[in-house]
Amino acid sequence: MVSPSSCRVRPNGPTMSTVLGACAGIGCLETGIWVHAYIDKNQMNDSGMLDRCLIDMYAKCGSIDKALQVFEKAPGKRDLYSWTTVICGLAMHGPRC
């Protein structure tokens, strides 16, 4: 993967949303974790817009614990979509006891 730091063009929120969706679709957890770190490092999720994408990616990649961490980290930014994403993730993978 080419590092975005070697390029003058910077990705934005919608780009990251698409990348996270692609990671979720193919189940690429390692790349999803890298994208999450990039989003945090560049403070791209201050509005919480990418929370549901992160939750969805982690849940679809089988990391329901990490999906719940993202969900619980943003209590003021929870909306219908993030709740639905968490419920669907738990329905697919269930809570880890």
C-alpha cells in the first residue's frame, strides 16, 4: 500500500468512508486498522461522521469488541445509524463472553 504521506493529494472524510466500506466488504481487518490509525492521526473524525463506518468495518471483519469500543467512545455522537450498525454486528457475531 502506498503511504498517503508520499502524495500531495490528501484523502477526505468521504474517501475514508469508501475505503472503510471496501475493507469491510472484503474482510481486511489489518488494512482497516491502518485506516483507523490514519484517521485518528490526522483528526479526520472530529465530527463523528466516520464512527458508523468504523463500527461497520470492525463488525464485518469479526472484531466485535473493537466495534463496541468505537461505539462506546462516542456517546454524544450516537445516532440511528450507529445503533443499527452495532445491533447488526452483534446479531452477526454476538457478544464475546
